[in-house]
Amino acid sequence: MGKIILFGKRLPSIDAQKISPEPDWKQCDPAFIRKALRHALQRPSGGWYVVDDAVAIGTQPKSYEIDGRELVAFRCNGRIVIGQNSCPHLGGPLAGGRIRDGKLVCPWHGLEIDPETGHDHWQAFPVYDDGLLVWVQMGSKDEATPKPILAPRPDPNRSIAAIIRREAACEPDDVIANRLDPWHGHHYHPHTFASLVVTDVSIERLTLRVAYRVLGPFCVEVDATFHSPEPRTIVMTIVAGEGLGSLVETHATPIAPGRSVVTEATIATSERPEFRFALKMGSLIRPLMKKAAHRLWLEDAAYTERAYALRTKSRRSRKDRA
């Protein structure tokens, strides 16, 4: 594990009764993860899917694939519009078009589509900009909610947010299952977590004590929880220690069978008066936050992709034996 030097706010010692004597590989019960995953997947989603960082969508039409549908996203008249990336005339790729006089112009034959009224069978989907991420609603009307189901976030005026987005060869379930396994943290990511102890395990929420590396052996100590507000999201929230209220939202969006997009928002805040200087240096800190998140997901993507590959291989084997 190496030497650990804690600085900053110190937390009370963990009650010995909350610390399991079992090694992490025994505490990490596959049956519990499956049960917690099923519980998360039963939560309502309101039919909403995370699309991207809001700043990534501009006036130039951009293509996305979500849950087997090819979409086009763009800004027009001050709002974000998302619809099918197929012209209602002859199927031209609308993401290759442009915005002219408030209308989306198809690159094939110049058909103009008014985002407000649509054209023929082309209609814009409901969109929600939560201040950081853009969501699109494509579920059934029976489960529709007015907006996505979000966990509480820190005050945007008192926090710094960094967002990453990357694809993974797995299903969204594999991403959620990865986050329901905090026991792998300091084994698989020793460069980030100097120590990690799971102190409470329930189907609703996981609680842990983490020594998070800042620089070499220098670490800050926090208590954090993991919970799922909706079936394609896991939120880690700092509930005690440095950065109280900071969180990491991990969103898993299906692209097609065996392909997903992970969109992760890290939102840092602090009660310390000195944090006002960090807020002023947000443009310098944000790239460092993204770099750290990318490093973790480079490894966690390998975790999720292997889990998916093993599961599909097992299914094929059972099918071949049947």
C-alpha cells in the first residue's frame, strides 16, 4: 500500500464493528452486486438518456447514436434540438447539413426543417439541459417524467465541474455494476486510492472510507456513498471530510448491443474559504480533473468490457450446449 500521509480535515475513527475482517475479494460478493444491479435497474428513468456535455453541442449539427437510433443535435434560436438524423425526404444525413434562418437544412436536397414544427414524420424529441449535461427523452409516454431524475448537486456558483465522455464495448448494466463494486478501488487504482474500506452495505446505498491521493503519499480522507437515482446512473457523493458535497455522476447510455457511452461529471466543492481561489482558477483545474477521470476510466473500461465479454461468452456456451 505504501506510506500514507493524511492532511486536511481528519475524520473520526471507524467503529471496529463496521469493518469486515474478510479480505476485499470475499466482501465483494458477486451475488450482492447482481442483486443491487437488479434493484437499480428497476428504478424509473422517465425515458431520459444522457447525450453529452452541454457545451459540446453547438450550432453545427452533430450526430449521435443512442439506443439504436441515429440522432442529430444542434443549437438553434438559443435552445438545443435533437431529432432523427435522417431527412424525411430521402433519408439524407442531417448532421451533415447546416442551420440557416433558424431551420435545419438537409445537405442532399436543401429541404428546410423548422425545429419547432418539424416536417412530415420528423419531429424533435423532448430535450433537457440540466446545466451540465444534455438529456433526450425517447422512452414510452407511459413512463415519461417532465425532467430527468437527478441527485442533488452542489451550488454551481460554489463548485467546479469537469465532464468526460468515452465509449466502451459493454452494456450500460456493466458500467453500473462496476460502480457497485467499490472494493476494487485501491487494488485496481492504487495511483488514486491509497486505502478504501467499505463501512456499510445495503441494497440502496454503499458507504466507504477512502484515502484519496493528492500527491504521492499525501492524501485526503473522505467518507463517500454510492447510490443510483435512476437505472443508468450511479452517483458517488462525499458525505464527510474534505470536499463535503462533492460528487461524481457516472451515466451509462446505450449505443447499440454491446456498445455504450460513459458520460461522467465530476463536481468539486468545498466549505473552505480558500476554495474561492480554486473557483477563480477553474479553467486551469478543470483539465486536471478531466485527466484524472480519463485515467480511471481507461482502467474501468477494461473492467466493464471484460465483464461483458465473459458474460456473452458464457451465454454462447450455454446456447451451444442446449
